[in-house]
Amino acid sequence: MKPLYTRLAAIGIRKNGKAYIPYILTAAVMIAVFYITSYLTYCSFLNGKAGGRTMIILLNVGVVVLGIFALIFLFYTNSVLIKRRKREFGLYNILGLGKLQIAQVLVWETLLTYALSMLSGLGLGILFSKLAEMLATKMLNEDQNLDFYIEWRSVIMALIWFAIVFALILLNSLRQMFFSRPIQLLHSESSGEKPPKTNIPFAVIGVILLGIAYTMAIAIKDLSVAIPAFFAAVILVIIATYLLFITGSVALCRILRKNKKYYYKTNHFVSVSQMAYRMRRNGAGLASICILSTMVLVTVSSTTTLLAGMSDYVDALYPRDIRFTVNSGDHKVFEEYRAAIDNALRDMGCVPKNEKTVRRVNLTPRMLSEGMETGLSADTFSTGHFYIASEDAEVAKMGFELGARDIIIAENNTDYFKDFKTLKFGDWAEFNVIYLENFSAEDERSSAIITDGSEVAVLDFFVRDADVLEEINQYINDRFSSSQIITAYYFDIDGNTSEKYEVWENIQRKGYMGDVMERYPGTSFGTASKAEFTGEVFGLYGGLFFLGIMLGSVFILSAALIMYYKQISEGYEDAARFSILRKVGMSKREIRSVVNSQVLTVFFLPLVAAGVHMTFAFPILSRLLRMFGFSNTLMFALVTLGSYAAFAVIYILVYKATSKSYQKIVSG
């Protein structure tokens, strides 16, 4: 008997190819993306590179997200597919097969679907895994490795996880079959739905939830709560979208019916009448498309923006290639440290360029609020550091001649100190304030801070010379016992990113710097490399971009599959009705007009709604991007518009392809 069940399963898949082939292809693509993402987490080249570990962490998160999404989506699409098969199973039951025998057919169908999906999915994943690795390598600015191999750990992970997914799908199918009578199975396709009543309370709840979510996205400016607020808003938008599409589509049909000029036309009359009785399911499908479309826009636009603005972010924080700092009031320590750096560069044949030395006093938020009478609380600022520096070339170029009790306060992005006339250091001294706005420093003196939890700002303080700086340092030491003058030395070197990173690492070798550090054990020495930071940023932004492309592709495919299943399932339901209409004289051209009217009435609502969601999400997304160091709102807006336009083109192409399938079915 087993060959019979296997043959029935194979025939069932072949006879229902229009439903099964897209389902298997979608599962295969999800398996391929799952394998590729997992494959990259095991790439050895990522572990040894700056930024590689960050990318691995993000990719591991992506594996989990993709696995969960695959479970939810394949579960959903199979429930649509199995509805098409219920009539067939009911016929088997009436012809003498018991439910246990039908269950065996379902088991074999699931095994065949799993096998086909895994073979094609793993094949695609293995085929394109090297391309993905080369893309990741390119993002990290590393040399390409052309060795090809299969990551068996990822293969085993994919086999196990998707076996669990298909097993759960099988259990759900068996549940539906065992709890249905044969007559219910036979008439499952033609049962349809009664036109639902307009549920005003649900519509009101949907509007309220959507209003709350939009308000949160626009009003919340505190970056410390932006992330939880964003996810809370996402949940509210999803719930509100389903409520409004289900209830709103019913209301739309009622409004169209009342509009006699619109309703009493051949194409509109038939299309609106057909839509009315299936609005609950229709609205849920449209809401799913809308949510997936919004997810595509959010992931693709934000990750593309981060990658595009990455170089500007790195250059803003690291205008020079290498930085060395000494935290000591004794300038002799810095001179010895600088001599060791020069020796190291000389031995490696490197010539420093664009050199710059800055002396500064380090202030914590508590020192800024308590040591200087600013009237600002330490809680106003994030735990960062602020620097008072002696006047340097940048300020001198502006033509300021500072006195011993003059201080320049330069701010970027905010105007906290705009109205300050004087700045008092306790009972010690009072300084006259010279205020500069929109100031951009040429070195890394300043730290990014958060004022009022809403805006990212940069503060710079300048005094006349090193003598004044020493006085301020003494005052800070007397009051807080924790401040010392920091001397920073910046310079550029020739070479590519990898060569600069290697030079920086070589300078730090114990043979060069160890003697100085051993002579001054209580002194803090620091260093930073633009090349290292670039690698970390590439790892973070590159990982986010890679995940954005992967998830965006899966979301687009999922939305397309929902559109396709929506069209063919409704096409088979409507085929008998259109057959009657053809018999009473409706031509194929008129049928095409009816189909276009029906599809255009509701099919593009998800695209429009996704655009509205993205518009209201834009403010909070802009703030979240600031947490990653990106503040070019105009670029983000342009990328978002470009992403929406590109997605709209894809959406239209999918619409045309799926509507043709519907037209072929209802046209006989």
C-alpha cells in the first residue's frame, strides 16, 4: 500500500503544481538565505578582521530572525494551500480511504515537499554562498579568498530547523483533516464567507492604535527610549493595520455600493459584489502584504542609508589616521612617548603627515555641572567626556584674541550655551564666554553627548594658552581629585586601510612603547586607529546592510507569494461564477475589465498604506540612525524615496504577473 500513498502524494503535488511550485520555490529561497547567513557566521576570515566579530554577531541574529520568519510564513502559506486540497481529500474519503490512509498521503506529500525544498534550497545556498562571502569581504575592505567549500554545520542546521518547520506544518494539516467531516472537505472551496457586518468598535480601536503609534513615532525624541518605543509602535501598527484593513475593506464595499454612478456599471458591479462576501479574508491578506511591504521599506532604506553615510561618519570622528594620548600633567612624559612613536615610524619607513598636538583638560558630566556654574544637571548629559583645550590653529584662524579669562564655547547641533555671558568656576574664577555655533573641529577632541535625551551634540571649550589650562586643571584637581591634562598627538600616514592598521599595531609593540609605560606605571596611555574603527564600522554597517538585503529579499518574496495565492485561490473560487457570466454573454474583454476593476480597487491599498506607515516612521527612524552616528536626514529621505519607488516598480510587476494567473483561471 505504501507505493500507492507515495504515488497519490506525487500526483497531488503534480496536479496542483500552480499552488505547490511557488510554495516549494519560496521554501527553497528561504532555506538558501538561511544557509548563506549561517555560512557567513562560520567564515574564518571574519574572526580575524576588525569589524568581523561585529558582523558575525549581527549575522547570528539574522539566522534566528530568518528561522522564525520562515516558520510563520510557511505555516501561513501552507494553510492557504491545504484549503485547495481539502476537496481532494474529501473525495478520497468518500471513495474508501480512511483518514489514517489520507494522513499517510499527507505525510508523503510533506516528505516530498521537504526533500524538493531542501535539495533546491541548499543547492542555491551553496551556489551563492561564495558570492555572499565575497560581498562581505568587500564590505570589510579585505582581500578576496577564492577557496570554495561547503559549511556542513550550516547544512545540518538548515536540515534540522526546516524539518521542524515542515513537521509542524504537517501536524496542522492533519489537525484540519481529522476534525473535518467528508462533506465539509468536499465543499470547503465553495463554502465562501457571508458578507461581514461593519465592525465599528474594531475600526475605532484600529484608528486609536494607529494614532498612538504615529504619535509615538513623531513625538518621542529621547534616544534612551527610542528603541523600545519603536518596537512598541511596530506592534501597534501591525494590530491597527489588520483591524483597519478588515473593517475598512467592508466599509469600502458598502460605500462603493451606495455610489450608484460607480456601482451600476458592468465591471464595477461584478467586482464589488464578489469582493463583499470575502472581505474578512481579503482584508487580512491585504494587511499582510502591507506589513511585509513596510518591513521591506524600513530594512532596505535604513541599512542602505547607513552604508552610504558610513565614510562621512568615520571621517567626522577620525579626521586623521592615528591618535596617541598621554594623561599626565608632566609634559616630559608626552615628549618621551612621542619620541618612542617617532622611532617606531622611522624603523618602519613611515613618514607622519598632517601632524597635530593638542593639550586639553578632561571633564566628566559631573565636573561640568558641579565644577562650573552652568545650571545644568549631570543627568542632562550621557556618560561622555568634554574637553577644555588651549587655543589652537582652528580658532586662531577665526581671528579671536583671547584674554586670560576668556573662554570659547563651540557647539554643534544644539544651543545650550547660546545665552551664556559668563562661566564661573566655583569661587576660583569667572570667564567671559565667546559663543560659536555649528562649529566642527578638525580632530577628535570632542565626544558625542546627548542633551535632554533628544539631540546629539558636540561641545568644545577653548582657552588662551597652556598656562590657563594648567590653572583650570589645578582647580579641577583640588575640587574633584581626578583631572589631569591630556596631550593628544594626531597624524596621517600613506598606505591603504590594511597597511595603516598594520603600522598602528606595530607601533604598539612592547619593544617600542614598553619602556616608557614601565617608567610611568601610574600614567594612562591611549591610542586609536582610524583603520581599526573603519573595520568595526564596516562590520556593523556592512552586517546591517547584508541583513537588510537578505530580509528585504525574503519579505518581497513573501509579499509576492501572498499576492499570488490570493489571486489563484480567489480565481478558482470565482471560476464558476465567471463561467455563468460568460454563458449569459460576458466577453473575455469584459471579464478582463472586471478583474482589473476588482484588483485595482483594493490591490494597491497595501502599497499606499505602506507609504503612509513609512512617512510617519521616518522621524523615529532618523533618530535611531543617529545612534549609529548618522545625522544626514536629507540623504535618508532620498534613499527612502528611492527605495519606495523601486519597491513600487516590483509591486506593479508582481501585480501584473499574478493578475494574469487570475484572468487565465476565470477565463477558462
